[in-house]
Amino acid sequence: MAKDTRLEDAVMAGELSVFDFCCEKIEGQMERMKEKNPDLLWTLQIQYDMWHQVRDAHKNGKKLVFFGGPVPVDIIVAFDCVPVYLDTVPIRLSPNPTLTGKFIDSAEKYVPATTCGLCKTYLGTAIEEQYGVTPDAFVYSSVPCDSSRVVYPNMERIFNVPTFSFDQPFRRDDRGLEYLVDQNEQFVTWMEDFTGTKLDWDKMKETMTNANRTYELQGKCADLRKRKPCPLPGRMLVMNGTTNAMSCYPEMANLLEKELETGEMLSEMGMGPCPDGEKHRVALLQNMLWSFSGAMDWMEKEYGAVTVMDAFGYQHGELYEHMDDRHDCMKTIARKMQNSPMIHGAAGPTENYIYLVDKIFKDYEPDVSIFLGHIGCKHTWASAKIVTDMIQDRYGIPTLYLDVDGIDGRYKTHDEITGALGQYFETVVNK
């Protein structure tokens, strides 16, 4: 732990880059895991692979493409570039409120305090020039929210590198899909100009094959969580969040394959993550509580309540079906962009959010509903009453509204969060 403190102090002093911090932090975690529980090393491997791939991209002769929002990552990887999903930075730093606080405070000198903590953290990191690497290109989308629409253009000005911006259509019919297909083709041309190479369709098919394997396994892991008892802990939902950044790489599928294997073994033994057995099944609505994912462990231990699914990570898992049909593949990419977390429920008509949550309650049969209202997601707060009324009317389950900052741990302490959860379980769930 002394090393962790040293790393954090170095970041605070501006002596250590964020990407170096992420690499050294996961290396330390893996060393401790080797000593205490080597059988679970696989749960950390994907983070090791992701952060080292980013940090060492230039050393390995690869171009770095930073991106925000839903963009065609499969195309970026097909051009042999390394995509860097900006959201992974604040999510990784969020367990340490001192570190996120540094970058959030820096960003708030230029943007309103009401801006989402995700956006403020990666904007602040750019302002402090602490990524440790310079992106070769920047790609972003017009969704999911007002915060990103404010911050992404400012990031473009700070980075001052070749940039491509996607205009995500509000409508999700065939016309909306074709609008995105046209932009994807424009993006291919832009990537060809940026890299100086033509799109190799064989390489594209390789990335699509990897993505298919990832989402097929993710679907199987999701199906496994429907079983009673649920064999997988809620914390795995947080780990699976790296899919957005790593779905095109075999390493992501390897994690999910091991997760599926472990879950099936535990299911056959009738085991789950709750020490005294599963008593409740929890559905988390809105964003994940990245700054305190241990809240899910706490619910499992204290109330036998396992988080079976969350509305952030739950997705349709679009698969490529006709890899030799370029137009069909571009339509699949467009659907992926429309159905990726958190876009699928939070960046369009409320009907999409209702459909998503209703499907969770039908398929996973939760008896506990918690709206973890990230204060930066003002647009989803606007839909919350409609969605939770649907849950009450159709399933008879009252929802806890808990305002949190999923990134900035200074907003609410762990004790305040568990206190609110405990009160809900004692006075409503276990009434």
C-alpha cells in the first residue's frame, strides 16, 4: 500500500502521468493478487492489457486515437491504431477521490460545476497535460449528453490534432441508420487520409470476428445472471464495462470466457456471491457507482442482495452476420453505435429507456430497484419518474432514488451511501 500512496502523491504533484499511474497501479494489484488469490488473476488481466497497450502504443509503432461517445472502434482497430476510450480514465481514477478531485477542480476553472464528473476528469487531465502521451487523432460523437457536447469540442482545441465528429441521429429507424452508415463511410475515408493506408477488408473482418466473439460471450454471461441464485457477483458488471474499449481484441473475449466458465461452475454447485445465500435480486438503474463499486459487495454481504443487471451495461450485443457485405457491416456498426452503453437508454426517446429497463425486469426478475442517479446525468433524471412509475405499475416494486456522483467520491461518503441503502432495505424491501 505504501507504493500506492507514492504513486498517488506523484500524480498529485504532476510528476507521474495518468497512464503511467494506471499501469503501475494494476501491476501492484496483480502482484498482491498472485500472493493472496492467484486463481482470480484473470479478473485483472484485461486492465493490465488495456492500459499497457495505450501507454506503449507509440513505442510499439502504433497511432493513438482518443475517442469519446459511441464511435466505430472496429474501424479504428482495423487500421492498426490503438483506440483510447476517454471514459475509462475517470472510471479508473474514481476510487481515489483525491486524484479525481485534482482534475475535476482543474476543469471547473473553465466549465460549470454541474458538468458531468466523467467529462470534467478527462478535460482536467488534458488541461494539466498529464495523460503522458499525445493523441495522434481525436474522434467524438454528439451524444450522450450536454456535458459531452460542451467538453468534446474543448478537448479538440486542446489536443489540436486531426479530428472527426459524428452526428448521432435522434431517430432510430432505417433513415437514422443510413445517416450513420453514410458517416461511417466518410470516417473510413478520413482514416485512410489520416493513416495514409487503405482499409484492408481482411483486417476489418478480423476485428469484426473478435467483436462477435466478445459479444456472444457477453450475452452468455448475461444469460447466466438470470439463474437463481445468480452465480456472478455484481462487481463483474463493472469489469465488463471495458467491452466498449476492448471488444475488438481477443483479450476481452478471453476475460468473458473465463467469467462464463467460472459462473457455470458456481451455478452447477448452486453457489452465488452472497455469503448467506441469495435473498434479493437487485436491478441498478442509470450509471454505475464507479467511485464506490464496493457498495455491491456490501449489499451481497449485509442483505444477501446480488446485483443481477444494471441499465448502464445491459446491451443488445449486435453481431456481424454478413462480413463480405460492406454495407450490411456498416449498418451493424451503426446499430452498435446506437445501442452501446449509455447511449441505448440515455441518449434518445424515453421509450428506449423504458424498453431497456422493462426487459431487465422481465428477464432477470429483480425484486429490488435502485436508481443510482449520477448527478451529471441530468437528462436521465428527467426520465426517472416515467421509468420508475413503469416499474411500480408493472412489477409492484418501489424504487430507491439515490443521488450520487459516480466519479467524484467527495460528493457523498461511503457511509452516507450504505446508510441510504440500508434504510431502503430495512424499511421497504424487508418491511
